Amino acid sequence: MVPQVFLLAVGELLVAELAGNRARARAVVRAWRWNLAHLSMTRARRAALQPKRQIGDKEIRLLQVRGSARLSAYGRRVFQHGFHGAHADELAAAAAVSAEAYGGPDVGIEREPGAGSTEAGRVPAQVRLGVWLAAALLVVLGSRGVLTSHLPALGQFTPFPPGRRRSPNSSGVAPVRGGTTAPASPALAISGVVGTLLLGAWG
């Protein structure tokens, strides 16, 4: 679990820096610094607890819910409010704490209209859903030729005839009768491996 938590912490630190949430970034760094400084105490408590346990770490891990609850909640906030909206409440709270520390609320702080509110710049869920559906429709319509027919010839990539069981690309000999001095296409090696995995079923 420790490597997974470390990767999540690194991701949280990067996202906090991108969002300008310095308070969150400092909290993540201080949390890891504190845990590393008190690692001996954690080991001592774990050693005292181990004899009383009746279930191993592996079985506990299998009984736990997969994924990260915090990561899932953050993903939902980003989808609902956008990237900046997901951090608006926390940034407003950090600004309020900073204002109180420097002599009362709103001292020396200029706020834009709607700043610190999650309502600012929020896009309705129906609009976001419509945009995603329109984008998916454009992808399907734009790739209908690839999805419904054989792969078109692009550059040096030769299309595979759908009815054939073998392809000239499966052999190392270039299908040129008189030979050629040009280097073979890298697609020869790729298609040879793919043809082997598919047992020659090129169609």
C-alpha cells in the first residue's frame, strides 16, 4: 500500500501546485515529513500490534474496496465543477485563514466578483453531457470507414485483404520481383508478430 499511497501523494502535490493551492501542497509534504520522522514510533506500535492480529495483510487487502475514495471524489468534483471549481472552496478557506492571520478578514485582499465561489464558471451537467455526446458522435462518424471496412493504406502501411488467410508481409521476402535497394518497412516485423499471434488469420 505504501507505494500506491506515495504515488497518490505525488499526484496530489502536482495537482495542488497546478491549481495554485500552496496550502494543500505544503500539507502533503509536511505529512510525509512527519511520518518519516516518526517512523521508529510507527514500527514500535506495529510490532506491539502484530501478535494480537488474527488476519494477515494479504487477506485484509483483498477485503478492502479497490481504488482510492479521495481520488474518486476528486474526479467527480472536477467533472461537475471543472478543474478550478474543484479547488475553489479550499482556496477560499485558505485565503480566509491567511486573512485572519494578517489582521482580520479581507485585509489587503482584493477579490474579483465571484472569486472563491464554486458557482463561478460552473457549467451545467446537461451542457457537459451534451458536449461529451457530440464529441463521441464525431469520433464515431469520423472513424466509420476504419470501423466498418478494412484498414486503409496509410504511408507504407499496406491494407490487409479481409478474405485472405496469409499476407506477403508475413514472410521476410519483399514482394518485389526484381528486388529493391530500399529498406524494408518496419511494418514487416510488426505484421509478422501479429500474424503469428493470430495464427495467420489476417482477415
